Amino acid sequence: MSEKRNGSGSRTVLKVEKLRIHYATPQGDVIAVSDISFNLYEGETLGLVGESGCGKSTTAYGILQLVQPPGYIVNGSIEVDGTEVLNLGEEDLRKFRWTGLSLIPQGAMNSLNPTMRVKDQIIDVIESHEGRQRDREALRERIFELFQNVGLPNRIYNMYPHELSGGMKQRVCIAMGVALHPTVVIADEATSALDVVVQRIVAQTLIKVKDEIGVSLIVIGHDMGLLAQIVDRIAVMYAGKMVEIAPVNNVYAKPLHPYTQLLIDSIPSIKERKPLKITEGITHDPRNPPSGCIFRLRCPFAWQHCAEVEPPQIMIEDLHEVACHLYDEQFAERRANALATIANS
Amino acid sequence: MGGISLNYLVRRLLVFFLTLWVAATLIFIIPRLAPGDPIAAMVARLSYQAGFVENSNAIIEGWKERFGLNDPVYVQYVRFLGGLLQGDLGYSMARFPATVTELVGRALPWTIGLVGISTVIFFVVGNLCGALLAWKRTPRLAKVVIPMSMIFTSIPPLLAGLLLSYTFAFLLGWFPQSYSYGFGMTPALNLEFILNVIHHGTLPAMAIVLVTFGYWALGMRGMMVTIEGEDYMILAQAKGLKPFYVLYRYMIRNAILPQMTALAVSIGTLVNGVVLVEVIFNYNGMGTLIVTALREQDFGLIQGTAFILITTSALAVLIIDLSYPLIDPRISLEGR
């Protein structure tokens, strides 16, 4: 792992506070994202992980103001470089998009317009934000440079999306995502449809481009192994809540939250076969989350207190926060027991 | 990139000519299976008018000989096909010595004009209405008005024609009731004549458009809703593109593709509707000609008009087929 460039002294480029997103259903609102707060620092790569349906993609789309109905943002604050995104008017939001926040989408296979040439899809984003480009030659050079950044050959300039492979399409999406040098890029499971080798290459391309252009990056994924290779910090989500956010080394070396521990434990190993532990316990109805801690129904260490009080985010060390009562100093004894149990298992 | 190879073009043209051959054969066989003798019928009509026709049997025989109806069927068939190849559709039996080519030549431009213009109008209007119905930014008022204008869709074309004719020609007198241009005018390429033709053509064209565009609007709306959920639509939104640009370059551009296919398929049905509308407005096109031919049991003319209608429909489908690579880059007609 490379040295972290982002100590807590770095500038905050994205500040998400108490973001809450619901999906309206006839039987009541499903709470997809529940009062999430986190910061993203300049030049940082943050991984957002969790099971399917835990709200990680919804969080991303919330930040991008792209939550599709019946979803809606209930409350919260999203600041990018000091601009409150949620207060932007329609035209301001349109101009802010892609220059402030850009997206590398989940389904790169279908994320390009099939009836437009690759170049036209990159040109349209440039021209919608920077006006008509009179110097076509310079525009072409600019796109070639983007291609070069992500390792695409110039010959795809005039091609249609169906003439490209999956990995190439994903690279086109990356090139498009950084075309305007946005402040923050969000990659939503950008590699999940690719095979492991291409996955790795695309992920490395992503990081290389990020470093060259100097943007901050949020990578959403469920492939913990891949994320470990590319991110600086990992934020773990469970049922719409942020349960732990920690530097990547800490998460793998000493995961604190019981859910993080189970999640790390469930990463398949190619060396040994081991049973899945996380299936124990029951999941709750997302319309009526349990009182107190969201994870208590599946947590092996839950006790009375967890049902009564919602755990606050406890700062363990620099950049490492966890939302679990075990790390409250008054329950130090329980924590010691719990850690002992883990050590024995 | 989309393109057409010579190989594909040749294959597609072969299919086109095969269609015409099959059509010609059916057209040749079917009237010969139908009961009734056209020449006897004609002579009977003459004798009905004149009271008595001398040597009627001799006349019938003479005409049969003249039209070659005494030859074996295969000789007639070969002669028929040979004539078609030379553009000779034979004589009209009821209006001898007028040739079918002559009659069709006079009627066909009017029908092509009427069908062509109404097709362009209903396709453009229908798809635009459908697109607006699905678009999130369409004003609420438009979303109420457009479906209301589609009530005519469930009316058969001839009824719509009658309604329009009664209202706008008979009651209000805004448009002429029949014919494709004013009596006493000679067809010429001047403004007066063109305006006159438009004046005469408005009601028939409206009859076709009114009953048709709703289908296209509904189809388009469905396609637009499907496109709305595509991944590239979310990306288009995230890219901060201008809404109107997203509408036509991302949504309509993709939603229109299946509509083009549907248009090719519907051309045959469209011609049916046009025949009836033409008859109602006594429009001097192919529809009126075909109905006259049927009424007079004019075999030569029936064969000729049917063949020409099939040829033009097949040609239209051929053109749409060959233009696919232009509208959808994913379709390539290059042979492999």
C-alpha cells in the first residue's frame, strides 16, 4: 500500500451530512439511506461497501441529485467545495453536474447511447458546459488526450458503442467522467460487470487517471478484495447506516464493528473453504427499522443497551470512526470479552 | 459502421422481384377462378342498354379472341408476365381501347402524393405526440389535449372520411367534396394549381392522419418510457446536458427505431385505408380506379391496379429496409 497522501489536514472537498433518502411505497416509506454523514478529502479515494440493497448506490445517486422516483431525499446537506448541492436551482444544477460531480456508471455496457459515436458523446458533455468549440482540431486533440489517459486507442474516436468491448466501454466512461476535471468522481460499481483481469486493469486505470488529474474519488463496490487494492479509506454501510469508516489497512487488519468483522470474514478465500457466518440472525423490514442499533438483530454481541440507544459515531483514531456501543469507554469490559470471543473462534 | 454490401443489395433485390412474381401469379390466377365471364357480362350490359345486340355470340367470340382468352392458360400466363416485364399491363376491358398503363399512369401520382404526404404527417405528428406524452417536462395542458385528440384512432378510416366530408365540405363548405383538383383546370406546375390540389387533398389526407396518428403516438410513448429507464438516460442526466438535447438526441433518436420497422410493416394496411378514403372523396387515384374496375368486372384493370399497388408497397418496404443502416448504426447490412 502506498503512503496515504491525505492526513486529516487535507481540504474537505465533499461534506455529506445527515443525508436521508426514502423510497415511497404503498405500504410506507422504505428507508434506503438513514442520516449518513461523511467527508471526502482532496485527492482521496474512498470505498463505499456493503451488501446489495444497503443503500450505497442510493447514497451515490443522492449525492449526484439523481435519485429516481419513487425515491426522494428527505433531508441532509451535500457540500461540494463549499457549494450546497441541494439548494441549486435547475439550471445551476445542470451546470454544476459533471463539473462538480461526475459519475462513472454501474452498467457501462448500457451507459453509452447506442446511436451516437463515442466522440459525439464526449463532445456533447464538453459543449454543454463550455459552449460550442470553434476549434474542432483542438477538440479532437483534447479527446485523444483523454483516450490516452485511459489507455484507449485513437481509432475508436469514430466508432459506435456496440463496436467496443466491455472494458473499452468502461474506459470510455472513465474518460468521459474526467473530461471536465470535476472535483469529485463517483464510480458506481464501475468494474462489476467485467472479468477479474479487466476489472483490475480498469481499476488501476481509474486510480492512475485520478492521480494525474487530481480529483477525489468515491468507489462503490462489493468486491472487498479489489477495493483493498485501490482505495485509501473504506466506508462500510449496513441497511442505510454508515457503521464504520476507516483507513483501508485498519479495516482489514483490525475491523472494529461486528458487521465489518463479519463482512471481512465473508470474503471468499482461494486457499481454504470456510462457512459463511453472516447469515446468522434476521434482517429487519426496511420500513420499520429496529430501535437503537440497526445491526442488533444480527449482531452476536448485542445486549439490552443496543436496543435502547442508537450508537453514535465514535472516533477511535484519526480518520477511523465506528458506530457501535462496544467502543464506548463505559463498555470496555464487554469489548474485551467480545474481542476474546473472536480471537477464540 | 453501417453500410450496405453489394451482396446484400443483390439478395434483397432478388427477394423484391420474387415478391412481384408471386404477386403477379396470384393476380393472374385469382380472377380466373372467380365466377362470371367478363366479356359475357359486358355484352349483356350492352344488350341491356340497346335492347338487343345482333350476333352477340360472335361478338363474345371475337373479343375473347382479341384478348387471347381462347389460348391455353399457360400461354396466357407467359404472355401476361412478358407484358408486365415490358410495362404493358394490357387493355382495360370496360374502357377499350384505353390501356391499363394509361389509366394507372393517370391515377397513380395522385395516390402516391396523397399517401406520401399523409404518411409523413401522421408519422411525424404521431411520434412527436407520443414523445411529448412521455417526456417529463411536457406542459400538463399538452398531456391532457394530446390524448383527447386521439379519440379518432378507433374510428375506421371510411367513417372518419364521411364525418369530415359531411362537416367541412357539406355543412361548412370550407373544402371541396370530391375530386383532386377543380373542374376545368389543367394540371400544371403553377401556384394556383398547387394550392388547388392542396385544397382538394386536405380532407382526404386529414381522414388518413386522424385515424392513424394515435397508434403511432401510443407506440412511441411506450418506447419512450422504455428508453427512459435505460442506463444511458441516467448518465445523460448526470452529464448535465440540456433537457431538450437529451429529448431528441438520446430519447427520440433511440425510440424511433422500432417505429420505423412498424412503418414498413404497416404500409400494406395503410393502402387499404387509402382506397376507402379515396372512394369517399371521389379522389381520382388508384383507390377509386380499383373500385371502378371491380364494379365493372374489368379483369385487365383489376390485375393492373393490384399489381401496381403491390409493386409500390414492396418498393416502399425495400426503401425502408435499405435505409436501416443509416438510422441504426448497430444494424449493418454488410455481408459476412
